Amino acid sequence: MTVLPDVTDTLIQGATVLSMDQENRIIEDGAVLVRGDRILAVGPSSEIGKDFTGKILDAGGCVVMPGLVNAHTHLPMSLFRGLADDLPLMVWLNEHMFPAEAAHIRPETAWLGSLLSCAELLLSGVTCCCDGYFHETDVARAVSESGLRGVLAQGVIDYPAPGVPDPATNVDQALRYVEAWKNRDSRIVPSIFCHSPYTCSADTLKKAKQAARVQGVLFQIHVAETEGEKNMIQCSGGLSPVAYLESLGVLDDKTLLIHAVAVDRHDLEIIQKSKASVVHVPESNMKLASGVSPVPDMLALGIPVALGTDGSASNNDLDMFGEMGSAARLHKVIRKDPTVMDAKTVLRMATCEGARALGLGDVTGSLEPGKKADLIVVDMRKPHLTPMYNPQSHLVYSAKGSDVRDVMVDGRMVVENRRLLTVDLEGVMEQAAAFSRQVNRRPQDFEDLKGDL
């Protein structure tokens, strides 16, 4: 296991600093002073850290900004990247993903897939992610080892699932996970994730939400992902998926609604009134032909909207720079309006608004004194980023995850000059490749792989 780097007082200077604070300040030739795990000061290089004697990081020609917040992932599913592409959601899910998970997801593979995802996230500038999956204790172990910050939820579903062979114990197991991780690691915030309204009964949804309320943690759920789901729920009770959740009393300011594609004005008013947040997942929704979430309408109503990639089995990567570009462009063509979802709006969804949706708005998501030192340095000295008139537009429309040079989480430099310091990347990729060779074999042959993990 790699030991996390030490926390070192650091002055980052000479950069274009994007604060993503309420004023959305952009500071040319700016500096960020980090003391311990927190930001001490943000401002012009001429004013910040004059007598500083610690580590100085020259960020000339770069943008320094808050680390990106990926508000919806399934981290272990990186092991199934590209396994079953170009299929409708229900075929992809029921005929490929669920069987693959049942055959191959174990504690050691949940850890492996999560560590692979953490490496991808950190190298592409994500400092905080929100996850929902099974064997979440092993997911949390990988996230903790990587140095990433995470809101990590144990999955709940009314079918036998990895690590939960008896669905009658699903909420109890989620509760035990939350209790075990609630004060275990300052970067890990436990959560409870119900898969969807069509895979969890009303009793399960209410029980899971009550457990989340008692523990004071976020309750996550996929909802209204497709018109098919909407029709399915309406046929069973006449309510839309969102109205159905409202009728069960599970919507409040600690509810995170993922996808919210097949929603109408009444649904949006319910979400607004409940103060729940939404995660927009454009690339996965496009790839599975699920539809387009009416995000501009949500924003007009003041609904908090974050941005996420989904798992890399349905995206097929975790690059939030690509996700920002897709989100901005998709709504312009759908609305036939080039002014909607402007770069500043999308960038805030991927930083401060993402943190707010996860309940971490006071912790991360912007560069402000007192907040955790979660930040990234993006190297703008590239042909595809030259010249630069507007850094926010460049980050949304031109930048890529591979342009991220340095990453700091909780005051620790975890990526330095494109080198990941916390994960044995070559070893993890070798093990992931070995795993992939098992996927097409019989489930019992999986035992052969255990000794390699």
C-alpha cells in the first residue's frame, strides 16, 4: 500500500487563478497559499506569501482552480469499460452488467476497479467524487489509499447483489457500512444509494431513507433516467418517478437525484420544493440514448445541479473536462440556443455547485481561505489551448484531463508533473488487464484470479 505524501505548506504562484467563489473572481498572475490541509490566502502574486519560506510551486502559464467534483460514479465498473457498448439501457443493464457483476465483483475486485478509477480521476483533475456501488467498504479503502476525497454510498437493491446475497439485509448492510466509515477517514463521507424506484420497493426506499436521515448522510438514487422508467412507474401507480418518490417522503435537501431525464414541469416543481439536488450525466445518457435532462429549466428554478460521468462502463471514461464540454454543447443544440449552459455555468456545476449538491459546499469546490486545499494546476501552454482569451471557455471547450499537471487534495500533492504519487499505476493496470481476461470465462474460473489480486 502506498503511503500518502506528507502535508506541506505550499505557495502556488504566477498562475491565472479561478476562485469559483460567489464573485467568480479570476486573478491574473495570482497565487494560492496553502497551510496544512487548508487554503490560507488567495490573491495577486505581488501580495500573497511575501515572506513565505516553504515549498514554492511556479504555475506560470497555468490555470489554478478548485479540483473538479465528479458527482456520480460507480468506481469498480472501470473493470467493465467497453464490455457491452451500443445497447439500450435495459438490455445493457439486465443482460450484461448485472450478470457480469454477479460473476466477477468480489471485495478484491471492487477494490481493484476503484483504485483504477481513482487513478484516472486524479490524473484528470478530479479531487472529489460521489460513488454508489456494492462492497463499498472496499471502494472506500481504495479511495482512502489514493488520496481522493469521496462521498461513497453502499448500494441497495431488492435483488441478490455483490456482497449482499440476501436482499432482506440490504438496508441493514448499508447502515453498518455508514456506521463503520462515518468517522474513520476525514476525506470519506459515507452515504446510502438506492439503485432506482423500479429495483427497490416502496418499503425499501422508505427504510433506506430513514436510515440515511438517522445517520445524517446523503441519500442517492437513479430516477427518471428514461421514458421507459417513467411509463413503468406510472403504470404501477399513476405517478411519475419523481412524484412517486415524493409520495414516499424520501425527497429533501439530503437527497441526490441522478439523471432526471424524463421529467416535466410538475416534477421540477416537486424537486424545487423539496430542495433536493440533481446530477446531470450527459455522456452516459447520450450513449445509452436515454434522453436529455432539462438542466436549463432546473437552473432557472434554482435547483442545485451537479455534473457527473456515471461509471466508465457506460461513458466510457471519467474525464470531467470532456463531460463539461458535452454538457455545454448538448443543451445548445437541443434548445437551438447558443447562449444556454455557458462555460461559467458548466464550470461551476463541476466545482462549487457539485460540492454544494453533495453537502460539501463549506469544505471544497472553490478556492477560498478556510476551505480544504483541493486544487489543480492546468497547463495551458499547449497548441490546443493557445491563444487564451477566456480561461473559463478554454477549460470547458478546449481543455482535456491530460492537461492537468498537478493535483492537491487535503493539502497533499497527489499528482506532480503528471506523475501519480499515491497509486502503483502500472501494477493496477496489469491486474485490471488480468481481470478482463477472466470476464469471458465461466464464473467458477474466477477463483483462478484471486491469487493475483
